[in-house]
Amino acid sequence: MDGSGGGGGSLATPVQKRAHEAWRIYKYYLDKTTPHSTYRWIGTLVVFLIYSLRVFSIHGFYIISYALGIYLLNLLIGFLSPLVDPELDLSSDGGPSLPTRGSDEFKPFIRRLPEFKFWYSMTKAFCIAFLMTFFSVFDVPVFWPILLCYWVVLFFLTMRRQISHMIKHKYIPFSIGKQKYSGRRSSASSGRAD
């Protein structure tokens, strides 16, 4: 009884190598999708439509849809929230901080949940929920209009709190991107009389 486990390692090594290689290929293609946000979101929309068709066609699994909605709401809050909460940041040490609070210094909005992770988590959640619809153990009989009302109320209360937080701390979580300046002059300066 040596206990060194020399015989079992030879069987696990090829399996581990193949699993690692599959993971590397998966990560390679996932990383290649990073700059193509429009196509990624279109793909997620297609996955959502497939999931919705599945749930509506079998008239069941509403509890999974409710849990999925709660999870997606949680992801949305993370996407809309700043990385550092201004309420916690103002009184961190009680002393003055640099720069002073009254300045108009530009502070970029950094999300708690970046867009790529938001997309990836959302797509993964739809795929897992879709797979769960194939197991009857998850088909709990519920009255779906009540779940829908609960979710809508929860959504509006959460969004109201989030919007008031945005207004209070003066941040906007959306940006169109970097501003692009064209080489045109304004109409007042270009309309000279010679």
C-alpha cells in the first residue's frame, strides 16, 4: 500500500489535457467575440427568443422564468451601479481627500459589472434556464400572473431606487462612446462676407 497514486494519474492526465484544450479553444473564441458587441447581443436575443418559445409552447416552467427574471434584474443593477459606491466613498476615513469634493474634476463612470461580463452572465443564464426546461422536476405548478406582478413591482421599486441613487450622486451609467469631432466649423464662423 504505497499510496503514491502513480497508477491513477496516467488515466486522468489525457482527460485533463483534453478538457484543458477544449477550455482554451472555448476561451479563444469567447475572447474573439469581445469587440463585436452588436453581434453578441443579437445572439443573446436569439437565445432569449428560443427560450421564450419553449416556455410558451409547453405552458410551463414559469418559476424558472421568474427566477431568471430576478437574476437578470440583479445583473442589470450591477451593470448600472458604479464600481465604488459614492455613499460609502465619502466617509471612508473622515479626513479630507484629494482632490477636494467641490471640484468639477472629471471622473469616468466605471461599472461594477462590465458590459462583457453582463452579456456573458445573461447569455449563460438563458442557456441554463433553457436546459432546465427539459427536466420536469423544475415544472412547479404556479399561477404565473402573480409571479409576473411580483416581478414587475420588484422591477419598478428597484429601478426607482437606482434612478434616485443616480440623481443623488450625479452619475450617468450610459455613454455613447468617445465623442467624435468633425473638422467642420460652426455656421457663424464659416459664413464670412468677403
